[in-house]
Amino acid sequence: MSTTSKILLIGASGTIGQAVLANLSARHEVITVGRTSGTHRADFSQPGSVAALFKAVGKVDAIVSTAGNLHFGPLAEMTAEQFNLGLQDKLLGQVQLALLGQHYLNDGGSITLTSGIAGIEPIRNGANATAVNAAIDGFVAAAAIELPRGVRINAVSPTILTESVGSYGPFFPGFETVPAARAALAYQRSVEGGQTGRVYRVQ
């Protein structure tokens, strides 16, 4: 990767996204993408949204996703429609980003997706989160052995962020938190390093 690269950051306005933007923009050109803010707009849940994004942006050196919604709730009351939220948004949205994005990456480029600690540490009310995060980790491992032209793919799997305790703390009793800035280092490692097929666990 060149010293200054063109990076597409999806979910740039979120807690992790802002920290990743602060980290990467110090050295690279970062194009921000969000549902309602950013240089470009894209919504995983809208058909054709990701394809339109890449047509507008063109070739890039790296794609980073810190976006994706999940459903949290008790299994006894969960419906298939609720479970489908995480499948269509965080899972399929990021998979689609990788499937389409590989064709817009320059040689030696990289894709970085976001999973989460629930993928390996199940929590109450988190069946959707565990299934989706584990699937993202699995997709990355398999995609890494097929991507051509030196293109790499990794996932970052953070524990609950210190900044998000107010919103998600009750779902993660007894979990240590990490500041978003520390989680952002794993995204830097994925973008600027040389590894592929890895899940960087930030705990």
C-alpha cells in the first residue's frame, strides 16, 4: 500500500467510525459514507445502494466498514423478521460490500469488516448478534483464500466500547470495555498491514 491511499469508510459517523476516521485521515484520503451523513450516502438495507455507491466513488485502495444494525431481544419473543434485521443489514450489507467492492479495489487493496465480541462470547438477548458476528468472521476466513490481485480481507471484532456503555452496557454485564480510539488501531493494522483472513479481537 502506498503511503497515502484512497480509503472508503462506511459508517463514518458512528462511534467506531469517527475514531477510525480520526486515525486514518491523518495519513490517507478518506471518503466518508453514511446513511444520513458523509461525502456519500449508502444504506445497506436498500437494494442497489451499495452498487450505486461504488459507481459514484470508483477505484479505491481500501474499503472499511464500521456499519451494521442488529436486533437485541429475548429469544422467547424473537420473530424471524426481527432476526432478519441483522442478517440483511450487518451481515449481508457487509458481505455485499465485499462482493461488489473487490472489483473496485486497486491491486493489493484491502477490505475491513466489523463483527463483534458476541460472535465468540454469547450474551442474553444476543442470539442475532452472535449469529451475525460469527458469520462475518467465517466469511472473512473463506473470502481471504479466493481474493485475487493481492487483495486482502480482515474483520475487527471489538468488545463493548467505553463510549457505548450507556446504550449497550446492560447487555454486556462484567465485560471490560475499550475506548473507540484503541479499537481504531485494529482497523489501521488491517488497512496498513499485510495480513489477510484475520479477525482482530479488541478486548
